[in-house]
Amino acid sequence: MGDFNKIRKRRAFYKFSRAFRDFSFRKVRSYELVIHWLHSKLTRTQFLMLSGILVGCGAGLAGVLLKMLVHYIHFFITHKVHISTQLIFLALFPFLGIVLTTVVVVTFFQGQSRKGIPAILYEIAQNSSLVPKVKMYSQIIQSAITVGLGGSAGLESPIAVTGAAIGSNYAQVYELHYKERTLLLAAGATAGIASAFNAPIAGMMFAFEILLTGVIFSDFLPLIIAAVCGSLISKIILQEEVLFHFQSQTPFNYRNVPYYLALGILSGLYARYFVVISGRIEHFFKKRKWSLLRKAILGGAIVSVLCVLMPPLYGEGYTNIKQLAEGHVERMIQGSFLAYFRLEEWMVMIFVGCVLLLKALATSITIQSGGNGGNFAPSLFAGAFLGYFFAAICNLIGLHVPVTNLVIVGMAGVMSGVMYAPLTAIFLIAESSSGYDLFIPLMIVSSASFLMAKWFSPIWPEIKHMADEGKIFTRETDKNILSAVQFEKLIDLEFAHVTPDTSLRKLVHLVRTAPFDRLAVMSTEKELKGLISLDELRPVMFDTEMYDTITAQQIMKAPIGEINMSDSITDVVRKFDETQSWHLPVVKEGRMMGFLSKSDILTEYRLLMQEYSATE
């Protein structure tokens, strides 16, 4: 171990020397030079702890910046922009938010399509945790416009992506290995979530449950440190009204366990409804061969109409959640069409139920039509309304239940089912409600909802198609490493090939002069017709009388299997196993591309095993 540390420090000192040389030519900033020097002096654990502080503070500040941007945009358009009626206000700004976000994406970010948590999971699995630099600020700009102007989405996913990008790029600057890169990527996302909710434990649970699935590591300190830094920055800078914070009002009573269990089941059913609506909206917009701007105009118009009909759908909706938890439902209704009628209890229930059903639609359209945001806040919003709706029904039929508590645990239930992250949901609500009085009902509701969601779909629907294609990690570690093998780079493009009418004389000459043990028989259009190995040539290659009478077409054999360029690495390995072959031809749209060797795949797999388990 001592020798290993010496080697590590020697390498770090070499990097510092190179950084100092670059600094002399103004290629490296002064603070980077200091960190390079510290890297050369500190142990691996000490440097990771320092990195956790720096990444945590950076991601925490990014999260605070985004929260403040949205807060002040809301403040500006509600207090400084003079709109004659709230109707025009609700109709105008959500539309502008989605359209302007799309314009910014097309103009400044080349119409990037991959966004949200699945994009980070893809970078971890397929790009060695190398997140593009642009994501350190692009998500802040886009989501601030979308949500700040009233798009019905949340800020937490963009904050997590921003933090992950900060951690990844920090690791790239100081040339850390894949394992450290992934750890600091997760630390950045952890700090971002912690700063968004002032909930450090929830931030860590988010990293463990979602980002680090299938990644083997034993370093927890950087995550803890980053979470604490993000949460502290949020606590120090953000004002109380910006933070997601509320109080439970009724102590837990074990007699209410059946109601919590029923709410958990309802949460799971609603979560399934939410993801199905989201999937269908995504399919709808992807199916349309329209320009991005045209999709944004349609989506923005629909979201604006929904906000006019149901004002609580405007923006993140945390203010509405607090009003529900405090029992002030009438404040939400004041801005809706119900304000013109005498308020009855059944009207309130219909209003809450309609908001609950339309929230999934509004969020999905906001995100899929061109806006930028996530499902964190919408799932919490829907959970609060579901809890209130369920409590209202129970009280209406004579069952006395604690409304505020059901609102609070309902948030955890729906979030658990929508995000497939029960621990994150439990600790998020527990920390946000300033205590653990409701920890048992939180566990009941979240677990029931999660199990219900898993019953419908074992894999988080938002990433299912990527998991099926082997583009992200799952809990199967061997399969994760195998999925990182890019067989396209292992194809042997230098291969011998002949036409079907090639004579035996030319075949023998080619085998004698070229270092190939197999020949591909191809048409003039490069279509693979068959293969010739030494086994096919051996019986006739010494019979000189047949040199000019036998052709390649008479000797060749049909390939026992083919690999398509569109195959996943899992399909490739399966074909090797089924054919018991060590070499298979690779084709693309019927044209021969080269040969792939099973031994090359095994070698690449072994190298990836070493890289992913490296501690340096």
C-alpha cells in the first residue's frame, strides 16, 4: 500500500509539474495550479474530501442560483409587469417560457435533445462519466426560463444535472480516473439536490438510488461532505419562502395505519397514471415531424390553457403545496373560475381532483414540447393534492383523518412511485417537515407506492428503453461492464475478400501471401455470400489439376452467424455463444464491414474491469 501511494503521489506531482508549465504559458488558472499542487501532496482520500467540498460548494451555489433566478423572475412578472387581468397573465407567460426556452436551445445549444436524469445515467455508462461542459450552465438557463415564466415542471432535475456536470468536469481538469469521476459526478448531483431542498440525506439517497445504480465503490465521505456543503449554502443564502419547508401538525397515531396504507396504494396507481401520460405525450411529440419551434408553440399554448383553467398548475407549485398543508385551500381557488361561485365542499373536491389529473398532462407537455424541467416538484405537487383529496373523501364519509399529515406523506408516496426512489422520498419529506414524527407513515406510503409501481414496471419507465438497449447501468454489475464495451471499435476492417468466381489458384496464392486465416466471399456490391477458411481449402489446395476448375463459390460455406452493426453488445455475445465461434462477420445493411473476434471482446471487458475497479 505504501508503494502504491508513492506511485500515486509521483503521478500527481508529474501532473502538477505539467500544470505549472502550462501556467507559465497562461494555459492554467492560478487556483487550478494550487489544487494540482494539493493533489500531489495529499493522499487519495484527503484529495477526494477536498474535492467533495469544492464540488459540493460549486453545485450548491448553482442550485441556489437557479432557485433565486426563478424566484426573482416570478417576483418581477407578478409585481413589475402590469397585466390587466390574471387571465392574460396565466395565458401569456407559460407559453412564452416554453417557446423562449426552445429558441435558446436552438440558437445557443444546437438543439440538444438529451436532458434530465437519464442523460446523466447515459454519460456514466456510455461516456465514462464525461459530462459536456455546456451542461454546467445550459440547464440553469433553460429551466430558469421555462419554470420562471410558469412552465409546469420542477427545477430539481436540472439542478442535479448541473451539479453532476460540475463534478465531472472538475474530475476531468485534474485527470481523475473513472471511479473518482463518477463519485464526484454523484457528489455534484447530491449537493444540487441538497441545496434545492435543504435536505442533505435526501441528496445522498438520490445518488445511491438513481445515479450510482450498478456502480461499485466504497467512498462515501465525498458524498456526505458535498451534501452538507450544498445544504449549508442553501440554508445560508436562500430565504424561508424560497425553500421547500413545512410543519406537520398532528402526531402520528397508529390507528391511522390503514388510511396510510390505502393512500400508498392510491399513490402507486396515480404514479402509474403519471408515467403513462408522460410516455404517451413523449411519443406524441416525437412522432410529429415538426420543427422544435412548432412543437414548442403547440405545447406552450396547451399549457397556458391548462393554467388558465387551473391556476395551481402554473410553475413549480410549491406555494400551493404549502397552502394545502396549512389548510388554506380557498387561497388557491381565489384565482380560478370557482371564485365567481359560492364555494361548496363538493366544488373544492372537484377542483382538487381536476388539478390532480391535469398536473401529469401539464408537466409532460411542458417538458416534451421543448421546456426544461423535471418530475421532482410535479410528483410532490401531485402527492400533496392526492393526499388532500383522499383525506377530504374520508372526512366526508365520517372517517376523521389528519388532513395535513396525509398531504405530507402523499408527497412521498407519489414521488416514490414516479421516480422509483422510495428512500429519497422518505428522507426528503422527513427533512423538509423539520422532524421525523411521520417517519413510520412515510415508510408505509412510500413502500406501498413503490411496490405498486414496480408491479406495473420492474424498471423505472423513464429509463426502461435505455436499459433494454444496454445504454445505462442496471443492478447487474457484469452486464453493466459488458454494456460499456463498444464493439464497433473492435471490428477488424482489414480482411481478405474475393468474388464468387475467383479460381482456386488465386485463393491458394492469396492464402500463401496474405496473413489471413479466413476469406470473405463477396459480390461486387460487397454483399456477403459466404466464408472460406483453411478447413475448406485444405482438401483441394494441393490438387493442382483443380486450380482452374474450382471457384470460390464451390468451396465457400454460409456463415454460421452474422453480427449487425445495430446489434447491442448483449446480442453480440449471445451470437458468439450460440454459434460457438471465435470470429463472426459484421454486416451493415447487408454489406460486409469486417470481422469481430470474441477474444478482442473479452480483452476489452477485462480492461474495463480494471478501469472501473481502479482506486487511482
